[in-house]
Amino acid sequence: MAVPKKRTSIAKKRIRKNIWKGKGYTSALKIVTGWKFLYNQTVNSHWLRTHPKPKGFGFLSRQSNKTL
């Protein structure tokens, strides 16, 4: 025969909820810090500073060549 459970206290509910939210926060924080690291690696890389982006391959340069 089924017996009803005792009611869970508000304090236990709050603790479990905070643990659940904390796990989501830490995983999101790991993702953000990982992306920041990758972004800083590309921005500060030596290769990008020594090899500038070539000019003349954009949309505006193609458009200006057609008019000439």
C-alpha cells in the first residue's frame, strides 16, 4: 500500500536549488573563460601581428574595380 512521504522542508529545498543553480553557473563560467582564452590567443598571436591582413579582397574593392 502506498504511503505518502513526509513533506520536504523549505531549507532542504533551498539548499538543493542552490546546488543545482551553482552547477550551471560553474559550467557556464568554464565555457566563458575558455572562449576568453581562445580569443586572447588569436588576438595576441605573433603570426597575426607579423602577417597583416591582405588588402584588396573585400566587397568594396571588387565593387570599385568594376566601376573602373
